[in-house]
Amino acid sequence: MPITEVVLCPLVPGSDICGSHEAAGAALRDTVDGLHRCSGCQQFIAGMQLENVDMMEAFITWESLEKYHEFRKTPDHGVVVANLIKLRIKPLTPYHVEFRPFTAFMRATEAPVTEVATFYFDGSAPTGVLDRFTRFREVLNKQHVSGVLGAAAGLSHEELESEGVKGTAAVLLIGWESVDAHMAFQKTELFKDSVGLLPVTEAKRVDMVRPNTKIELGSSFANVGLLSQHHTSFAAFR
């Protein structure tokens, strides 16, 4: 089954990864070229966060987790890592999520704006958390929420650590026509009635940030987990 590697890359300030003649842009193109030489890599997409102009987010979809581990043994893996080092200002912590439904994941990341909500938990994620995401997605679909273009969710294969919270993470993606469409939904009674399906009340802090242009090629709760929520505009990097 396809699995997606999630990479948050804090860039060297002022990096222009869209510049055709800029060092950062060249390094990213070389990164993509190295990934494309791997038969198990299905797609690379990247985008910038709006509030954090130096934060690039990349999703690398692999044919399977085994294919990713095979890639790590090839010379191209070293090339990819070396080029990412040129871009980032501090070490990266990539992790893998099996987003489902996968077709909805594709629609969500192809949307003009993608909401990315990551729930961090101490230890294992709550029982049935993916079922709760499914029910939330069904609300979006059945009620024909304006501006929604797709939604998918999954659990991390690795334990993640954030601000003292360490364990499995759950990631929810929702594709929107615009940030305004998402903000409008949050003001509706439907949102107020359905947000309880998400494990928000178990989050330690809620971070709200917004998206940036696409690239072509909080509140305190219980200390059980941490929710990081933002938007990114993705486009296939070809």
C-alpha cells in the first residue's frame, strides 16, 4: 500500500526554492531528480507555510514502506540527503503516514490549500481515532461543506516527539478551495456540532497557522497530546 513520507524542512532564511537560477532551487531540483531515479517513489509534492515563510513541507509518496527502506540503501539516498542539507537550517525528522482513503489524499493535496492537522499523543493514539476521522469526513461529504475538495487521515509509523509529548501521531488532511472557505466553515453550527469527533479535547496546545503559494516542479487542554494545525499549498514537483 502507498505510504507517504512527511518532511518539515526549516529553510535557510531567504531561500528561493522557486528560483530557477538560485542555489536553493537547484538543490531542490537535484533532490527531486534523485527521488525520481528510485522506482519505488511515486510522487513528490512540496509547499510553503504562509505564516512561516521559511518552512517548506514536503510529502513523498512511496509504493510501500519496504520500497522506502530499499531506497535508503542506494547511492541516490545519500545524494537526496546531501541536497536537503543544503536547504535546511536544522536537522529534519521525517516520518511516514499511510493516508486513507488514498484517492482522497490525492484530492486534498491537489487542492489550492491543504489543511494539515497533526495530533501528538503520549504513547499510542487513542483507540478508534481513525474511525473518528472517518466520521468527521463523512460529515464533510454528506453535508456538502462548501470549499472542501477531499479529506484523508492516517497514523504515523514512527513515534514522534514534540514539546515533551512522545508517541504515535495522527494526521488529518483536508483540501480546501481557499483559507477563507476553511475559516468560514469553522464559524458554522455544523463545525461546532462535529468538531467533537476529532481528538481536539485531548490536545495540549492548538497552533493555528495559514498557507502560502504553491511550488510547481494555541489553546491549552489536557496534557495528553499536542495538536499542530496549519495550511500548506502543495503542487506536484515534476
